[in-house]
Amino acid sequence: MTRSYVTASYATAATIAASLVAAALLLASCGSDHTTVTNRLVPPAQSEADLKRALDAGAISQSEYNDQIDKLRSGD
């Protein structure tokens, strides 16, 4: 191996390692905030239909569906 090849290999490895660390830091910050965003521009009937579709698709559980419907209907 020549010196320039070894240096390029270390530079590539360092770049990959730095990219992985940056990605890990970004992903670690995802999901740490439990803020619920409510879109007030969507009519309640549409929100109920969207929740039902999410329930039917298995994206949310029955209890999550019930909680969200209760919140929607109570105006929270």
C-alpha cells in the first residue's frame, strides 16, 4: 500500500464514522418530544374519518383511537 492510499482510506473511514455519529445524534433527538400538534383547519368529521382509517390500517390501537376520538369530541 502506498501512503496516499492509506491516507485516503483513513479519510474515507473517518468521513463514514462522522456521518454515522451525526445520523445517530439526529435520530436520538427524534421522538424525545411528546408534543401533540392539532390541525385546526381539518374539520372534526374529517379527523374522525382519518382516525378510523388509521385504526383500520393498524397504525393505531383501539385504545389510542378511543383516546383521540374523546379528545376530538371534547374540543381539546
